[in-house]
Amino acid sequence: MPTNRLVVKEEIAAYASVMFDAARAAGGQDAVLEVRNQMEDIIRLMHSDMELSMALTDPAYTPEQRNALAKAVFASCNPAFTEVMAVMAERGDADKLPRVYAAYGDELDTKLNLCVVDVTTVVELDDNLRHIITEKAEAELGKKAVLREHIDKSILGGIIMSVNGKRIDASVISQLNSARHTLKEQTDGGEC
């Protein structure tokens, strides 16, 4: 039976809204951000563990079994996430988690006027740089910004920032690759 895209979109929005509101009621902004981060981690886990992904949507399991599985697997997560994910699994909708994550980001934007800025550097940020990045992001985006910091030794230096899937890569490795590509084009284009 074909599914109506509008109905699916409304289901996804409902999952995100319920999860957001439950997290906010239980622990405010900190809990909301914790659930966002957990969803991001679980999405990565589900991409790497196909057995889990398939089990959470497998019609061979009863809805109750899928619900129990989700509650057991995600027991250490925020209860707002665990409960909604269990309902999603029960209904065979666990594969919609990436779309729920995106809708959850919309909830952050509309209900808290907040965005999460992922910042990747080779070393830990100091308080001054953290403050400068936050102020710059808030001025550019017109909303409150929360930094989520990552350390990646492979970038050599510089910074990579991303907000809502938009990425700014000012890492040394990226600049070296760009310079190498430019030199290669000039060398290849100049020879006969």
C-alpha cells in the first residue's frame, strides 16, 4: 500500500515534537541538547550495525518485541529519546530516525531560537576562542549558538565548523589539498 508523503512528514514532526517537549520538560535546554547528541550517535550506530537497524523494523518481530528491544538497547539514553524510539520501533518506523533528527533540529530553532555549531579542531578550544566563535556564530545566524566541540588530530590545524549540514572547512589539510589540486591543474594544463 503506498504511503502518503504528507502523512509520513506529519508522523516525523510528531515524533520530533514529542521527544523535544519531553526532554525540555524533564531537563530544560541541557536535556534537549543531550537528546540531540544521542540521536546523532544512534544514527551512526544504526548505519554501522545493520542487524540492529533491521531488527528494529523487522515485521517478523511483534510490535511489542520491537518496543522491548528498543527500550533494552537504548536504556542508557535520555528517557525522552528511549520512549519515543520504542514507539517508533513498535510502529516499524525506526528507520525514520534521521528524518526525526532533522525535524528535531527544526524544533530547536523554532522553540528555543537555538542552533548547534559543531566545531572541529586539532586541539581543545580555550575559553577566549570559544567565546569568539560563539559570538560570531550568533551574529551570523541571528540566534543563540551552542558549540559542540570535537578534536581531530588528522586535520593538522585550523578549524572545521558546521551548522545544520552546512560546513565551513578552514583546516590546514583542506587548504593543502586545495593548493595541491590548483598546482596539479596548472601543471597539467601547461604541458603539451
